[in-house]
Amino acid sequence: MTSTPYEPAAAPESDLRRSGIRLGDVLFKGIAILAALAATVLLGWIAYKVFDLAWPAIQDFGLSFIWTEAWDPVTNQFGALIFIYGTIVTSLIALVIATPLSIAIALFLTEIAPRRVAAPIATMVELLAAIPSVVLGLWGILVFGPWVHNHLEPWIQDTPLGLLPVFSGVPLPGGSIFTAGLILTIMIIPITSAICRELFIRVPQDLTDGALALGSTRWEAIRGVMFAYAAPGIVAAVLLGLGRAFGEAIAVTQTIGNRNQIPPSWFEPGDSLGSKIASEYQGATSLEQASSILYLAAILMVISLATNVVAQLIVVRFERARRAV
Amino acid sequence: MSELSVDPYDITVKSNGLRRRRIVEKVFGVLAIGSALLACGILLVVLGTLVYKGFSSLNVDFFTKARPLFGENGGVADALVGSALVVGMAMLMAIPVSVLVAIYMSEYAGPKVSRGLKIVLDVLNGVPAIVVGIFVFGILVVGHGQSAVYGAFALAILMLPMVARATQEILEIVPRSLRDASFALGVTKWRTTWSIVLPAAIGGILTGVVIAVARVAGETAPLLFTTSIAANEISTDVSHALPTLPVTIFVFSESPDPGEQSAAWAAALVLIAFVLVMNVLAKLFAGRKRRQLEGS
């Protein structure tokens, strides 16, 4: 009984087909690799090109540009300090207000609210993130800004906080660093709270149950167990929100008041990096005119990329640690 | 008997500062509820203001006519057309590349390369939109002038990491068994990816696309340097700068003219309505597809 399991005559054709098939596989994989490479190259290219554009200004003004407080197109004196100050202060205002609020929202959604209440509220917080910055800025410049100026700022000055120099002085109409900070707060709450929510959901139930079984209240379990477990993640969430706040240009330029000076009080107009770049767009028709603006862009990119990379590294380490457990 | 007014089985009575701990617990609960209500309240106030200030300006002219340089009447039809073209072109540029990147990450790359690419995409997602605008200004606009295509390219850069990450996440939950079944039938890898894996994940991919479109449709910063200096007239010539909805809102929002301000409110209402509809669509896609995938 000699069996003939294999037909040699069929081989050439099938080989041909198989090589055709292999060609498809190779092509497809090649295209996919190219796309992945393109994404990676793009990131590097953006970083390189922005520096390349800023290079003439960097050579002209040197590093002292960063700590020079001047922006005078008439006398040709330029520096970034006014805008770095505005960026950092508005973002810090947003950070200080948004962090506790975001954590509280995330805790409400995961620990307190029944599922039927949590779902619609979570959706609404997500939709807050979906509001385009230009729309939030429109509301900020025409509705929210005047309200902050007429009511919130005088009210803060009546509280003990009003004794601080940054809250002193006569509030000026037409935008302020404080208003821009509040608008940024609204923009980063959904980002930070969404990440915190994911973190809190992933805290193992038996850890919190253990704390509760030992007689701690819910808040004590949250503070002692959930925060301890999720701490690196919370830091990353806050940094991601901060990165967003640093980079926001439109809503800030609409609400900050655009003044080329470091104001003594946060209730006065100032300017930020992104805001300055955005407000100069019509002037940016030639490279020469725009060179100091491009220097600002390079500084902004370094600040926000550094914030983001640190946040990503924390996330990576956090996940590696969790996998090891 | 009077000293037995304390229940001997209530172990909490002797616990130190229980009253204080209970108050802290109450305060925490109230603050958490308050924060959630505050966030919802802000959303409702913003939406309410948009409807209140913008709705009255919405009429047929608003959607069909461009705004004249002087005078009150007219609408934002030019910006609607421009935005549709710019966002449409951005989708054409971004979606194929994003899906391919995601396919490479989930189907071909090893875990290390895949994790590296995730970081690259997340960092790319963190590049400020205005910096992307400057980048496109530097590589394309300088020497050529503004054009809608360059604006679309800038928006595509913003879409890429969003769509790629969403696609990659959904591809990873497509069950292994689907691929194995396909391989077992002798189907090649690329055919399996194309005809089995992608169709199974299409709902999740659409969700990512829709959310990304909603995000970039409202982006102003990258358009300022690429397609902002344009005439107020309806045009489909994408080789020149076209007016867009976000840039129009931005310019009108800083105008002292009340007519332009009310046009800004109405345009903002149109934009946010689009964004909200897209987000609801995304939720529907996401819910259905995830249930299907996880059920199988």
C-alpha cells in the first residue's frame, strides 16, 4: 500500500501562489513599519524644526533671552520672562484648584455615587473636555471674565487672601492672569479626573475592604490605601493636566489680557508663551519678523515636552511595578 | 443601672475621636459631591450661555451666506465650508497612517517596540497644538503662503496619535481565537488582519476617529499660522487659505462690534452642537462594539 500523499505536479503552481502571498505579507508589513517610522520621525522632526526655526533668534539673543523681561518691537528688545511667568502662574493656578477638585470628582464617581448617578455625571465631565478651547475662550472673554472682574476678584480681596501681594491692587478690566488660570482649571479638570478615575477603579477591592474591615471610615480607607496605591498615577495625571495647561494658547490669549509686562498682581493683565505666539499670527508672515516668536515656541515646546515625558515615564514605571506585584 | 447606658457590644464607642472621624467623613462626602456638581454646573452654564446668546442669530442666511466686510447681515457659510474641507482633508491624511501604525503595534511589533511607540504617540499627543502650527508654518507655509491643505496637515498631525492609540487599544482586545481560526484555514497574516481583525474592530476605530474629528474640528491654534488670512467668501479652492469656524470665532470673539460678537456666539453654538453630536455618536459606537467583542 504505497500512498501518494503529495502531488509533485501541483508544486510549481502552489509555490508561485505562495510567493505571491508572501509578497502581500511583506508589502503589508513594510507599509505598517513605514507608518510607525513616520510617526516616530514626525515627533523628532517637529522638535528639530522648531529649534531650527528658532535658531537665528537663539543666536541673536542668546540664552539671556529666557530671563530678560522685555518685549519692545520699537527698540528691538525681546525676552521671554514675561511670558514664561504668565505660563507658569496661570498653569499653577489651574493646577492648585484643579487637582483637589479632580481627585474629589474621581472619588465621587468611583466610591460614592451609585452606578446610575455616576454614569451620566462621568459623561458630563467628559463633555467638559470636549468644549473647544476657542469656545471656552469666547465664554471667558465675554461672560466669565467680566464676572470674575466684577465679583470674584473683589470678593477674594475682602478675604484674608487679599493681603497677599499677588491678590492686591485694583483689578483691571479686560482679562487677567487669574481669569486665564481659572479657564485653564476648567480645561484640565476633565483630563486629570478621567485619569484618576481609571486609577481608582484599578485599586484592588480587597485592599480597601481590608481597611474598612479594620474599622477605618471610607475617607480613611481612601486616604490610607487608595492614595498610597495610586500616588504615582495621580502625579502623572496631574502632570498630564499641567502639560495641557502649559500648551494651551487660544483660550488663554482670549482671557489673559495680553500685556507685555509682568504685572504685580494676578488680577491684572499679563501674557503667556502660547498666548503670545497665537496673538502674533498675523505678524508672522516672514521669518525675520517672527524669529523671537519662534524662540518662544521653542521654549514652550521644551517645557511641555519635558512635562509630558516625565509623566509618561512615571506611568511606565508605575505599570512595570504593578506587573511585578 | 444607669452606667450601662453604653452598649457593651458597640466597639466603636471607645475609639478615639470617632466624632471627629465621622465629621471628616461627612465633609469628604459633601466636598466630593460638590466637586462633581461644580463640574456639571460649569458645563451647563457654558452650554446655556451659548444657546441663550447664539440661538437667536441662527437663521437660513447664517448657514448659506458669508459675512460681508461691512454691514450686519450674513453668516458663516464660508467658514462652514472651509472647516468641512480642512477637517475632511485632515481625516484623509491621518486615518490611513494612524490605522497602519496601530496595526504595526498590535500585529507585528514585539512588546518592547510596541511600548516605545505608545510613548512616542503619547508624547506626540502632548505637543501643544500651537507648536504643531509653528512646525507646519516652518516646513510648508514659509515660502509658499497659507493654504487649507497645510491647515489640514497640521490637524492631521494632531489626529494621528489620537486615532492610532484608540485603534491599537481596540485591536488588542480583538480575541486571539479569531486570528488563530483564520490562520488555521491557511489565510495569510495580512489577509487575516485586513478581513478578520479590522472588521471586528471597526466600531472601536470609528469611535477613535469620531472623537479625534470632534477634537480637531474645534482646534484654532494650528490653523492660525496655516489657513487664517482669508477673504470672507465661500470658496472651495483648497490651495489657498480658507476661513474656518474656529478661526472665525476666535477673530470675532476679540471684536468690539456687537454684531460680530453675536455671530461668534452663533458660530460657537454650531461648533459645539457638532462636537456634542460626534461625542454621543462615539459613545454609541463604543458601547455596542465593546460588548460584542467582549461577548465573543
